[in-house]
Amino acid sequence: MFARIIGAAALPAWAVPHDVQNSLSWSTGHTPALDLARRYRADAHLLVFGLPMLHRQGVGEGSVIWREFAAGVPARLLEFHAFSAPERAAGLNRMGLIRELARTGESGGECIYFGLMTASPEETPAAGRDALHSSAKEQTFTAIDGRIGSGRTETAIAHFTAPASVSGRCTTEVLELARRALASAQTVAVPQAEEEYSQSFLQCLAGLLLQPEKAEGRYLYSGRRYRLQLSRSSDNKATTYFGERGLIGSSERVIRVAGQVHREAGGVATEFRLWTADGAKRPLPLRIDFRAKSYLRLVFEAVA
């Protein structure tokens, strides 16, 4: 679900931009000039009529990666990965991954992205309850491979199955299955001339977080156009909380960022919240809060 609001499958440990016939692609080689990461504990809040009724800590984990490359093609790699811990999540084995690489600086205007997630069709509390402690032998995944730039967008989407026991930690096995499925998927190309739609979700969000004076951006995902709006406010309570945990400096303060995603074609807005340290070198969230289902809210808390 986060990938919905928010590039090649078997991406190696170092992913760097490589200019092949002037087109951005995944490759190996240069060490990043900046390499930051943060891990999270996932907590679940069960909602009844929109009100939290049950809270369980540690139902999964998450991580955020922020890498910047200066050698070769200047670029920024962003990744969000989250997965459940079945032993803590009533047997649910779910995962989601979104990874994006975009040119930066004067070479901007091109972005590639890869997404992978477990199918999660449950939209009602009853359906969600039925999914607990499932005896299914297989689970369905959806993978997406996209490119934005060079006057058009390209998107390939594939669905595949894997053993229900496959770990949500995004093992080599499931990445290889995603790669094979995408290799045989049809790529849909659409002409794209508007510069304002030259990035994907994480890159758009990162750009706004780096520019506090900006409150709105636009991006493309799966060939669809979206508008992202942010509002910011100081959060004294969060400043004290994260300060006591040693996750921010004594002189830093925490900013609460409320986000809304609107599909340009219309529809209900998707909301989420982030907490970041004001003045941090890069705005890796201290907390991520979003409503994954009508009956479920997920909170990712940074761990030391």
C-alpha cells in the first residue's frame, strides 16, 4: 500500500548510475559519495470507525536508504522497504519495496524505479481477519519496473506467485522471480513532454523535504499523474521523545510533515505523516505513519 502512495529486480549491493547510450540504468562500479540508512520497527493500530482499538508493537520492520553518487552520472538512489514478522503479525507474511534512481543537478529529468509487493486484497475488517493464520501454500506478488524521461514514460507490471514461506526480507529468490516475471511482461510506453512530471514518488518527496519553502510537487507512477502536497509544523513532544532516545542532536528540533497525495484524474486523497529532524544532513524520517487499510494504521518508528 505504501508503494501505491509513495530497478532491475536483482539489484546488487551497490546500485549506481551508468550512462548507456545516454539512458540511465542500473549497474555497479562507483562507491556512493553519500550513503545513509535508517531502520524502523513497525507497529500496527487496529481501527474501528476510525478510532484506534488495538495496538501491537513490533509486527514487522522497515528501512530507508538514501545514496548519492557524484562520479559517472550524478544521481540519487532512494529506497523504502517494509515487511511483516509472521510470528508477531498473526501469521501475515507481507512485504513492500520501492526503489528509485534519478539524475540530479543539471543532468536531471530522468528517473527509473522498481517496486515489489505482496498482494493484499483485503479491504474490510472481516477479510483482514480471514487472512490471518492462512494455510495457503503460495502467495501472489506484484512487480513494477518503470522509467520516466527522454520524452516518454515506460512501465511494465507483472504478477507472479512464490511459496508462502518466502521471507518478506526480500530474499534473492523472490527478486529473481520478479526479474523473470518482468522480463516477459509487456512494456507500455506513453509520450511525455511535461518537465514537471519527470520524477517518481520518493524523488518528489525527497525534493520537497530538502526545500522547506516548497509545499507541492508532481510525479508519475505506473503511468499515472499525481500531485503531492506537504504542510510542516514544529512538534515539541516529538523533539523531546526522539531527543531522549538519542536519535537527534541536542540543538535539533523535530518537524511534523503532513502529506496528501492526489491523483490528477480524480479520486480520494491519500494521507500520510512523517517526522524529520530540522537541519539534518538529509531528511530521513524518524517516524512514518500512514493508513494502510480502512481498518489498519501502520507506524514505523526509527530504531537506534
